[in-house]
Amino acid sequence: MRVRASDDKDVMDIPMEWAFGAGEQAVTFVTRVNEEWYIEHYLSYYSAIKSFAPTPGQDSISANTLPLAMGILYKSTDPETGILKCFECHSTGPVSAGSGQLQPAELGVRCEACHGPGELHRAAARSGQIGNARELIQNPGRMSAPDLNRFCGNCHRQPAPAGVSTDFNVAWNVRHQPVYLSQSACFLKSGSLSCLTCHDPHGKLQRDDASYNARCRTCHTTESTPPKPVCIAKQPANCVACHMPGVSPQAYLRFTNHWIGVYPQGAKLKPRR
């Protein structure tokens, strides 16, 4: 695929070299310009409309010049704003950066992205050392809830360190699930609620509220931490719709707010408690 733009005088024509995103919500395209720079294309593909529209973060840009019509430039390996981090989270294994050309060890997010290098694990399993094989692979399922939240936050954004604040009034921040989950009373008080409580890392993301409501009811029963009468009175009850509202920071995108709480009528960014 290529992008071509013209202003009736000059023409720019560049390929779409890399595609970021699983396609559940959107796919954003990236192209290497030279040893120092990569361009994030102005247009992304949105599954909700099955078409192209401005890339998240670029919708406010007036693409009135050929360079802006193509997208935004990012340094290859800048420690603060370099596009290297995008490659690291959307692939598996180390990303080589020789001569400013970024090349993932393995395309896509695969087993070793979460479990670490598996060569020794595989060798032990093949030799029949099953017990030893289990110890030679990283298993996030053995982590505590806070550790797992930070681990998933390596790509989904870690909670802010002590002394650093997060602006919870910015709708775009809702897409950083570990940041918001870390604020939830359910997370703070239970000591066990984690990403794996609700999400199967080896399966497709569930899109129906019913499966998540069932998770809520494993803790919020009539015997232990019962739901409020107003929740019980709702037919059908939908825990997620009220306590984890969906936020659309931009047209065609919707993220679930993982700050589980009690939201005032119409509020979606910060709960009352």
C-alpha cells in the first residue's frame, strides 16, 4: 500500500511499511524516512467505519501542506519520544536499531513477549524434565496483582511513580488500563484483582458485558460485599456499564475506563468514589 498526496504543484508518494494494531479498533501505519526519522502516517484505518480517518493525535492537525498530509515525524530512537517504543510493544523480542533502521526479532505479540525467552524451557521439556521446564519460563500468572499490573503496564502504561500525577480529566488517558485499575477500590482492597481476573491472555478479547459482569459477581455476592440495592433492582443488572463506563476520546474509538467506581450521572472519566 502506498500514500500519494498532491498540491497541484508537487507530489509525495511513500509506502506504508509497517502496520501497528490488531485491527480490533484501528491500524496505524509507519514508514522509515531515513536513519534518524520515521513518519507516523496521517491516516489510520478504523474498523468501526471500515475506512480511513486521521490518526489518533493527528485529528486536530490541519493537513494543509504535503508533509503534514503525510503525517508526523518521530525520531527513531529518542529515549522520550522515539518510535522505538512503538516497535518494542507491538512485536516480540529485542528490536535492533542498526543505522537507525528498526527491525523486530519477531513480528507481532507472541508467546515470548510475556513469557520471555523459551529456548531453555523447550529443551527441558523435550528431555522430560517437566518440573524444571516450568521454572525455566516466565509465568505472569504467578505474579501478585500489583506486580502483574506493572508488568502489563510495560506496554499498556504503568501507574505513575510516587510524586508524579496523572491527569484523569484527559479522556485519552483512559486507554492506559493499568493506570486506571490501580486507582480502583476493587484493586486496592481485594489484593487479588488483576488483569488476569477478567482477561484470558491466550484468547480473544471478550466484547460482551455479560462475561465481565460474571467476574464481578464472584466477589460481589449476597454474602460477601453485596451489590447495592439499586444495582440489584436493575433488570438486567449491568455492572460494567455503570462502574466501568466506555469513553470515546475521538470518533470511531472507544475505551473502557478501568477505574472501577461509582460514577455520577453523565460522568465517565472520574468516579465519585
